[in-house]
Amino acid sequence: MLTVTELQASYGAITALHGISLEVNEGELVALLGTNGAGKSTTLKSICGVLRPVQGSIEFAGESIMNKKPESILKLGISMVPEGREIFTSLTVAENLRLGAYTCYERSRYQQDLKEMFALFPILEERLSQPGGLLSGGEQQQLAIARALMSHPKLLMLDEPSLGLSPTMVDNIFELIGMLRDRGITILLVEQNAERALKVADRAYVLKTGHIEFSGTPAQLEKELDIASVYFGGSKDKSSEVTL
Ligand SMILES: Nc1ncnc2c1ncn2[C@@H]1O[C@H](COP(=O)(O)OP(=O)(O)O)[C@@H](O)[C@H]1O
Ligand SMILES: [Mg+2]
């Protein structure tokens, strides 16, 4: 479904991605892991068109989306929940959701989509007329995900959805990600919470300073990278809070 080949991206003189290749097949949940500054967000930004890569190719559903505008890429079916959520804090929850639907706005369908979102995220219905800025971090993350779903994405990209959330909220978010996957939504999940991400992922990539260091199944990752010592500080079963 998504094929990224030899992708290079930079910020001025700083090269953030040194020719990375990755693939996401239809229906898969793929985790993209790596320490801070590894290039995870840069990868997602390049895919959804907010950052113009230097070189390489990005194909989605058999079509090149390299250098397409973010709106066009969204219309083709790729939706991203950015790091830090970036909801519109002065707009109401309802207005935020409406904006998420702007690529496929159709009154009857919109009402039905809203109902579905309320079934997934009951809190949003309760808060519908409140400004987004008044929601808690976890509620804002739910709103950001719901907003992204309003465009009926074929591929949903989530950039560190669990960051800064309480342990209970982290549980909720991962439960939700599993539910979305079970509904057939293809997901590319960027996480620092590697242990949790690997529990839900079909496959994973590990990025290190702009290079792909590993690709394979979660089981292979544990075996090949000696994950206990390398990533989890020597104790695998310490807790789900341990991050990369
Ligand atoms: N706007 C920017 N300007 C300059 N350098 C950036 C910018 N955003 C990211 N970088 C650099 O690019 C590299 C990759 O960053 P990023 O993709 O945000 O990493 P990650 O999401 O894995 O933490 C880092 O070295 C970071 O400092
Ligand atoms: Mg990032």
C-alpha cells in the first residue's frame, strides 16, 4: 500500500533521513521506533507532504505521492495525527471534527460519521461544544485521532500518540489503536513506548540517526537487537513506561 524507497530528507544543512526504505501493506499495523531525533517525525512529515524530501520515492496505492501537496495526499487517503496533537484549541470539539471531514464533507455521511466517533470516543460527545483547549491531554489525543478518522483514511499515521499521557490514558489509546486495526485501518505508528507498540504491531522498523537499523516482526526484533539491554535498560518486564 505504501512504499518508501531510499528517502532522503533534510532541514537546511542537516540531513535527517539518509535514504530510508520501508513498506506498509494493506491492513498492517507497522511500528516505527527509534530514539529522540532518529527521524521518525521527519518520515511521517515527508509521507504526508508537509516536508519536501530531497530524494527517493514514496508510492501510495501504486501512485507516486512524492512532492504532492498535503491536501492531495489527504484526499488520496493518508491522514496523520501529528506529534503534540495540534488540535485547534480555540475551536470547539465539534468544529475540530468538522474540519477533519472537510475533504469528504457530505451532510448525511457527516452525521453518521459523528455518531461513529461518539461510539469510539464517548467523551467527545459530552464535550462537543467546548473549546478543544479545555480538554485534558488524553481527551485532546482522542479528538486528534477522531479528527483524522473523519476523512476516512486508508492509512492512518500516528506520531507518538501516547506521549505525555497518564498510564490509564495510554492504555485507552493502545486499546483504541488495536480496535482501529481490527476494523481494517492500515496504521503506521510512531512510538517511543516501544514495548507497548510492539505488542500491537505486526511488523516494526527501528530508525537510528536517519538510517533503518532493523526491520522485521516484533519477535525478531526482540531476538536480534537484544532489546532487554539495548532498549529497555536491562529489564524487559520492568513496566510499560520504559521508553526507547
Ligand atoms: N524543523 C527542524 N529544523 C531543523 N532540524 C530539525 C527540524 N526538525 C527535526 N530536525 C532534526 O532532524 C532530526 C530528526 O528529527 P525528528 O524527525 O523530529 O526525530 P524523531 O521524531 O525521531 O524524534 C533531528 O536531528 C532533529 O534535530
Ligand atoms: Mg518526533
